[in-house]
Amino acid sequence: MASTPNVNTATFSDFVRLAPYMWTQGVESIRPEARQSGIFRVGIFPANTGNTREYNEFDTNEYASYKGEGDQAEQSRIQLGYTKVGRVYRFGEDVGITWEARNQGKYPEALRRIKDLAKKVSARMELDLQHRITFGTATSYTDMDGRSVDTAVGDTLALFSTAHTLRGSSSTYRNRLAGNPQLSKGSLEAIEKQISENTLNQFGEKMTAPFDILWTTDDPNTMNTARELLQASAAVSAPNAGVPNVYQAKYKHVKLSRVATDANGGVDATKAKYWGLASSDISTAYLDVLEEPNLREPKEITDQKALGTDNVEDVSTDTITYSARGSWSICVVGSRFIHFSSGDGTA
């Protein structure tokens, strides 16, 4: 394999070869915490199928019926749950490489700009995914671009509520922990009890589903508490050595570093103690990607044509442009797959 050119002595041809490499480095520096968490079901939004997709939930009855000798068996009941429509949105940013940068040896600076550019689309995907939790106590929020983002689930309530409704029953369920305590052994048991009593199908019947994810923000105290609970070799606060830790390997800890942020991605300390449990098995939160974050190079570079052709070099500024693009749909249909505490002790 050829050695990587020194960016401090690079030529323009070196710059062209290094740009995709720096792009890859930039993309890989963004950890896909939410995308790979299991909280969201990740799929592909097929090209040429429009810009919307309908997402549905449905249940069958939980138990079989008695069948007498020679009797016809009961038909399984099916209850359609709620429906949400997800819409694809496209994101992008450009970076210009000036004539001066190309002709005065400013390639290190230009390559850094491309590496920084590479982070932005992937980071925006993560921010938008995690903001479904950040703003999960509201039915909408205004994002950094001034767009109103719908965060209501299928029953028109916020993702985290104390009275979610069902389509085939008058029963309701909650997925916000009473008192909103910080993460501890006691509050973890309390949220497990809430899950046991509030995981219902559309008929109002109790369901059993594995909850396998303990998610937190990147608050050090909350993260360390999660690790102590899950990784201790003995029971937490056990008076005697050798007492088993019932939480060991019970959950996967997922850190969501962008939850405690405002709509612009700035720090929001009021959300620092958010935490909860989620089930990857019954999740109805969807991320469908139409266009993975990608680098669009100037045509004359890709085609090895002379600069200034094909109108790629701006005739007024002599600047060529590298572009980052990506498009995806995020849609959350129901709420029973995720439980939440704000950790601020509010009623």
C-alpha cells in the first residue's frame, strides 16, 4: 500500500487523493450511539418511493381459547394499533476550497475542513435521533433550523406520558416513572415494576417482553451508577461478600451523549439526569435511511478534468466545493417499548 502523503508538503493531486480518506476519518469519529443502541429499528428507505412512509402497530390476543371436543377453534383476534407517518428529510453542508488554498500550499487547513465537514451529517443524524428522547415529554419542538418537529406518538401524546391509550381497550398505561428519581438500585426496581404492570397489548392484556437496554445520558454520576449496578461482582450494597448481583449482565448500558442538549445542540443541564429502560424486541421507533452520509466531490476532480470546466469552479470566486449530504426518516409509533425518568425528582 502506498504511503499517505505528508499534508504539509502535499500537491493538489495528493489533496484529491487524501480528501476521501479524511472524510472517512471524520465520519468514523462520530459514534453512532443511538443508531446502534437497539432503541431504534434501523432500515432502508427505498429510493423512488416518495418521501413518506406509514408505520403501523398491531397486536393479536395474548391467550388461546378453550376448544371443546369437536368444536371449531376460536379465530385469533387482531387489533390494529396506532399509525404514524414518517417523512424523509435531507441534510447537508458545503465547504469551499479557494484558489488561494489550492495554489498557496494551504492543503492541511483544507483537509481539516473536509474532515470536519464529514462529521456534521452523521452528527446531525445522532442529534435528531437522541432528541426524540430529549424532547420526549413534549409533542413537538423547534429544531436548530426553525422547523417544527413532531414528537407525538400514535395516540397523540408525548413519548413519555402517564396515561397512554390503547385502540382496543379503555385501559391506559404509563411509561414515565412516578417521582422521576435519579438512577439507583431502588429506582431501577421501581421502573422494572412499572414495566411489569404497564406493558399491555392493544386489548389491554398484560404482555411479557424482554427489556434489555439501560440507557442514560453522559452525566458521570448517572453513568457510574449504571456501571456499578450492572458490573458489580456482588449485590449492590451487599453486607456480605458472595451475594450475587441480580443485575449483572441483565441490561446493556447505552450512553446517549446528545440527550442533555437543547435544540441547537448546546448543553442543557436540566436533562443531565435522564435515564430509563428500553426493549429492542418490541421497539416501534424507526430510522430508515434513504441516503447515507456521503461526500460529493467536484466533478472535475472525480473525472480528472481541468479546473474551471463544467461550471464546477465558481467563475466569480474561483472556489471549488466539496459537499456532505444525507437523508433519512425518523418515526416513533408507540411508547410501550421505552420507560423514562427525568431524574429531577419532580412529581
